[in-house]
Amino acid sequence: MKKTIQLLITTLFFTLASTAVLANDKGVDTKQIFSNDKASGVIITMQPGASLPSVARPGARAVYFIKGGKLERIYADGKIVKKEYKDGETAFLDKPEDQEAYAIKNVGKSVFKAYTVTIK
């Protein structure tokens, strides 16, 4: 169990780090709000047409959509799932398809901004 938790924490760290590095060049801004041994919080801002790379997102996540919009999840097998979120809406992402590797693209016409808390 301890090794599984360490693996999840390591994966999350590299996911956030790689997202921050890649995001700055592609119309995506990430700002880490907090991080401790139980959870981490990040604000993600995506310009229209911007995308995040395909990565697995292990662990449950609570999301508050500061500025909603239209997103596409693009899975490794080519499946595309369209999602639309309203300003002020919340979501708890804990299903298997929420934790699989997928890219995210802002397909809306406005800036998308969300506060995500990942449970470690």
C-alpha cells in the first residue's frame, strides 16, 4: 500500500511538472495553490484552442469551474468525449475513465479556468 501511494504521488508530481512546462507554450497556465501529503490544488487556465498533453490522472479530483466552457477529452484509442461545464459548476472525478490517460482541448470560444484538487 505504501509503495502504491508513493507511486501515485510521484506520478502526480511529474504530471503536474510536465503539464506546467508544456502548458506555458500552448496557451495554458497552471498555478499550484497548495500541496501537502494528502492533496494538491492547481488552477488551470486554458485559452481557446489550447490543449494539455495526454497523461493518466490517478486519484480522485474535485473540480470547481471558475470559468466554464467546452472541452474535449481525447483518449489514446482515438475516442473523443465532449464535455461542457458552466461557470460555478463543480464535479467529482473518480470514475475509471476520469483516471485514464487522455489529452484535453479547449474547443470553446472563451477562456476556460478551473480549480482542481487532487486527493493523493
